[in-house]
Amino acid sequence: MVNRNKQGLFSSQERIDMVKETVAHLPNVKVEGFEGLLADFCKQRDIGAIVKGLRAVSDFDYEIGMALLNRRLTSVETLFIATNPEFGYLSSSVVQDVASFQGDISGLVPPAVAVRLKEKFG
């Protein structure tokens, strides 16, 4: 999705392309980008549930509010899955910092993302 409040390292289309490449082996997965409310996106496509991963309590504090709002707007339910503790410390900022100093990001991101990060940071 497009978040006007964030300036990402990659454009929306670049992120979509990386996700598509990463899940290409999964024939039942469709990747779409959108701008606007997630609730509207779900309503337009008759989606009844959203699955979100949580790394920490701080994620839950934000995401529970969004889940309740989405339910109020469209009756869509949100399911939360706790992250594998092995990856709980990861964020896009952490990965970008490591990549910017040519650190080893293998195992932190899918290969398609690692290639694009290496291209960005040289």
C-alpha cells in the first residue's frame, strides 16, 4: 500500500515487484498494490479477514486500533500472528542500516530484496 506519511527506500512498484518475485513459487498468492484505506480495499474485493504479523507489544498497541477501525468500517476481521523470536528484532530500518554499510543481509531478507538493496547501496 502507499503510505503518504512514509518515504520508503523503494517505490511502491519496486516493493510490489520484490514481493511478486519472492512469492512466484506460490500459485495461489496474488500481489496487488493500492492507495487508500485497507478497509475499502478489502470491501471492494470481498475480503473477510486480514492477517498481520506482530513483532512486539508496541506493534500490537498500534495494530489493535487499526483492527477495530477496519472492523467498524467494513466488518473485516484481523488475525494477529506473533513473529518467530529469531526475527523479532528485524525492521526495515535495521536492514537498511546493515545494507548501507555493506553488512551481510543474507538470511534477513528474501534474495530478491537482498539483490535490490545491494544495487541501492553499492
